Amino acid sequence: MLATKRYEYLPIDKIEFHHSLTNHRLLDRAKVAHLEKDIVSNGLLEPLVVWERTGNEYYLVGGFHRMEAIHRIRKINPGYFDRVDVRVVAGDPDEIKALNLKLNSDRVDTRITDYFQTVLYLNNANWSKERIAEFFDKSTGWIDDIIRYAPLVTETMREKLASGELSWSRAREILQKTLKAPVGMEREIMDKELVQPATPTVKPLPFRTTIKRLSKSIAAEPQRTYTLNTGDIYALVLALRGKNVEQEHLDRVRQVLPILWED
């Protein structure tokens, strides 16, 4: 079972990299440079997350930008950060791999393609859809769509999804049409659909309307409270932005903030 075992001040040379635990993206050099200056000035304010595989094996799970910044600091200043603060976690390899992605997915810019490999991996490792959804703070339907459609995604489609040129909603639509295509016509239909211009997304939560509804609610019930988690706030931001909004985001915001749809 995944758990935090302890917090420790660990020799940095004992922290290794595991081939299946990555940053999922290329390191952002500007972010590394910023962290390098910040860590020199203020210290390591957020501990690295490491997996204690055995009593003497520690693998980095979260904090890849911070680790790179520390390595750069140590090249210039030998002896600095010989030991670092870490959060030591334990769990089976499936859980650690999932945690590795979860820590990356806490960033706002995480793309759906970052989830494909790990969700499919956990599904094949006999995690239930409900367990995967709960772990990533997603809906079961969202996880089910990845399991159903991700294996059908072509390299071209994956690149468009990763770049933001193609929304996941549109990708699912294309894959559904491809599955219904006559035998031998699948590739032709997919290629044709991929070059079609994206349908403009209508902003589901107009900003001015949202402000008016909130103002009205405050005037009527100034003490009314709501409970939101990070995923709810993320869905709200996307809904207000009105770009590449999924139905899941709208449903989530409607559930936690019904006042935004009340007249």
C-alpha cells in the first residue's frame, strides 16, 4: 500500500534514477535556472520525493527540476547540498509509477497524453477503473475513455494532442468514426478528419455572467460556503477560460458550484 514512511535528511549521492520513473517531459531549463537561484538563497523549501525500494535503495519519484537545480549548484559549489530533505515513500512498483505521474499531473499544463501509458499500465496491472480514477482525482468515465481509445491513437494524433492542436473530445470523435468506417477505409477517414478545422468551443461559463451570479449569491446568502479541491478549481479555471473544455469539467463545476448555473 502506498504510504509516506518518513521524512529524512538523505545524502544526495544515495538518490538514484529509475528507468520507469521519469519527469514525463523534457526539463524546463528556465524553471531549473529559477530554482537554482531560489534554492541557493532560501534552501530546499519543498522536499524531494523518493521511493525506498529496499533498505538501501532510493529512487527519485518527484522533484526532477529541483534535483537538476541542485546538481547544477553542486557543480559550482562543491560540498553544497551533500544531504537533502526528502519524503520517503513506500509501495509496490505499480503504485509508485502512478504516484510519479500524479506528482507531475499536479501541474496545470499536464496533457492527457501524459496519462496514456500509466493508465493503461495500471489497468493491465488489475487496478479497477474506480481506483485509478480516485488516485488521479478524475472521473471513472474519463479513465474509461483512455482505456478504450488510447490504444487506437496514432502517432500523428498523439502529437496533435500533446501540442494542444487537437482536443481529447475531438480525438474521441475521430476514433469513433474510424471504428465505424468500412473495412479498409479506416486510415483514409482518420486522415481526412485530422485535417478538418476544429469546431470552435463555446465558452460554457461566460465570465461576466459568472460574476453576476456570484454577486447575486453573495447578496442573498453571504455565509454560504462551498467545498472545493484542487481538481475542482482546475476544472473551474478551464470552464471560465473556455478553451478545450471537456464535459467532465463542466459536470464537475456544476456539482460543486451549482450557483453558477442558477438564475
